[in-house]
Amino acid sequence: MPVRTVLVDLGGTLVDLFGHTSPGQVLPLSLASAARALVLEGHDVPPQNVLERSWEGQKRVPDDLEVRPLEARLSAVFGPDAIDDRTMDAACRAFMRPLFDQARVFEDTFPFLSALRSRGIEAVIVSNTTWGSPAILWREAVERMAIRPWVRSVVFCRDVGWRKPDPRVFSHALSMADRGPEECLFVGDDPVWDVMGPQRVGIRAVLLDRRAERIGQGFDRVTNLREITDHI
């Protein structure tokens, strides 16, 4: 059956989130930014080194795919004082600002999305959110980056309560796309989240291997998004 919808990952696929940095390098900036936001709201906050230790103490078991919301993580890190919803929203936005400020759309993203549209193929974003951050912040980012008009819908792990590669994420995406698995192709840069995960629910998947690090590992792979049309 021909592909009618391409399900596509966001970070590392359509958008370069970290560039030459890493989550571990961005995290201290994010904690400091959230701390400043809370101080502005009248909260006392622990020193930076305490915040970083507290965050490290929350590391999850690798196979635990249930979403751990950023709001809960920040509440645990910043201490027992109750944080109201408005202030928590400000803290989450401040926390994510260093990452969003450095994010850039890959140069092949819009040509790829345009090529899909020209062939009558819809695109749906299916992505985890970094650090369990709120989906609304990512939807706003997708709008700012001018990607939203090119996709039918956007599915984040926070919408489902589970992270890729949990099958529930892909089942929800199929529902949003109104497609069966045989009508879809998944494209992403992570071999577990974006290839093995969708394959478990019957979706064919192609690995985006921008740095050619997965040669000979048995994946259908491309090194840029322009090559995806060869797999449709």
C-alpha cells in the first residue's frame, strides 16, 4: 500500500536542538533560568550546585517510559514551597528558554515537507519532549519555527502520558492521522525511539543517520531528509 502519511520526529530530525552542545551542558543554564524566574516571583531557591545535585537524584530507570512532567521535577528540585500554576508556567518557560534559544531548523526540513505536500502525502510530528516539558511550549516552538503549517497534526509524549518507544504513542499518532500502520512511514534519528518503536505496531520506519554512524547495523537509513522520497 502506498504511503499516505509520514510520521516524523522533531528534535534531531526536523530541528537541531542541541547543535554542538548536549543536554548535560544545557541543563545548568535551564536550572539557573528557572531559578531566576522563581526569585522574581518571591520564592527562595537553593544554590545552583544543590539544584544540580537534586536534579541528578531524579534520574529514572531506563525502561520507565511513563512521562515524568517537568512541573513535578521542578517542584522536587526547588523545594517544599508550593508553586502556583501561574508561577510554575513561568518557571517551565524559563527552564526551556536556553534550549529553545539555540534550536535551529535543519536546512533540509522545509524542502522535505514541501516534497511530501507536492506528492499529496501528509506529515504528522510525533515526538518526545525534552525533560518531560509541557507540550504547549513545544507547540509554540513549532509555530515560531514556521513548521506547523506544513503538518496535519502534532503529537507529543505529554499528550499521551508515555514516551516513545511505548506503543501507545504511535497508536495515538495513527488515530490523529486517521491512518492504518500500513499507510504510514516513520522517520526519525533514534534507532530505538523512531525505528524499533513504530515497527512494533506495524509501521515501517527509516532511520535518519545524519552523521553516518549506523552503517551496517541493519536499518533502512538515510543521511538527509531529501533521501526519504526514495522510500515512499
